[in-house]
Amino acid sequence: GAVVSQHPSRVICKSGTSVKIECRSLDFQATTMFWYRQFPKQSLMLMATSNEGSKATYEQGVEKDKFLINHASLTLSTLTVTSAHPEDSSFYICSARIGVTGQPQHFGDGTRLSIL
Amino acid sequence: GNSVTQMEGPVTLSEEAFLTINCTYTATGYPSLFWYVQYPGEGLQLLLKATKADDKGSNKGFEATYRKETTSFHLEKGSVQVSDSAVYFCALRDNQGGKLIFGQGTELSVKP
């Protein structure tokens, strides 16, 4: 149980394109979803926390207008990288949590984004 | 603020060798501690966890004990296998905001 699906797993696109990444909880309702960014051989950096039906909370230094997050339902959150540039190339990982703070986060398999 | 520090990798071992990956943390209050494993090109999988001092988390032969006096949560395995090759992340979760804070990761390579 507690499966999180992330799509697409890999995307390559031209500079200036907007890219949408989906994160779905397949067998549970995720009150909270998290978006992370991981640079090569580095740790995961939390970008934002999204709660269903409300605006996402962004971490310091993350551009809200650049990384649009929508958590429209209890099973789906989307991250849109707007007008992507090569420096946005990275591995993006989502996680989902049932209910309250003490519950575990379940991670998706990540999306490799490459901007040419 | 809260932070996690792991020993740097890569760590290269022969099959059946003993593994230790050090992890220390800085936190206010009483965080929960985790080890996650990331296989190439994949997301993170929870390996084990401990939620209070002196708890021992264990899974698939891996163990880690929550040591509050040394603020440590070192990962150990008595006999590693080639299939254990991956990147291992130590993390803490503060019990107020619920955010996970990760260490920098330690790459483990096990040779046959």
C-alpha cells in the first residue's frame, strides 16, 4: 500500500517551455504533498509543501512564479516549471502524506528534467 | 536550525563486509529519525526509522539506534551484498512542522 506515482519519469525539452509534473497517490488520500529538488550527487532540498485545496507553502529562495504548485484533489498535486531554462534541469521528487504531521511520507520515483 | 550531517562517500566495500554510515543531527526538541535508500534513477524508499531516544530501527539486515546523548543515528549492516549498492540518506523530522530534513547522502558501492 501507500503507492505514489510520478509522471513523467523523464522529460527533455527546449528552453522556454513550460513543463508539468504530476504526483498521484494511488491507494490513499494525501492531505499533504511535498516537492523536492535533487541536484546530482546532492541531497534533497524541499521546495514547497502543498495542502489539498489551499495555496502551497514555499521554502525560502524558491520562486513561486517559476514553480507553480497545484493540489486540486486529495490524490493529485502538480508542479509546473514555467519557462524552463537549463539551470532548472534537475531531478524532482514528490512525496505524499496521509493526514497529520506524524504520518510517514511516501515518495514517488522522481522526474528527470533536462532543458536543452 | 535543524540539520543532518552524514559521512561523505563514496563508500566502497567488498561483499559480506561490515557497513557503518555515520549520521549526526542538530535539532531542538525530540525529532524522529529516518534512513532512506535511493537506487539509481529512482525515488526514495524508507529503510528504517526511530521515533524516540534508544529506539532501534531495523529492516533488511540494516540497523540504527537513536542516540540522544551523542545526537547520532548511525546505519550498520553486518554483511553487505552487491544489491545494497545505492545512496543512503539520513533524515530527521521535526514533530511540529513535519518537514523532513535530509543529510547530503552517502553513496555505497559493494563489489562482488
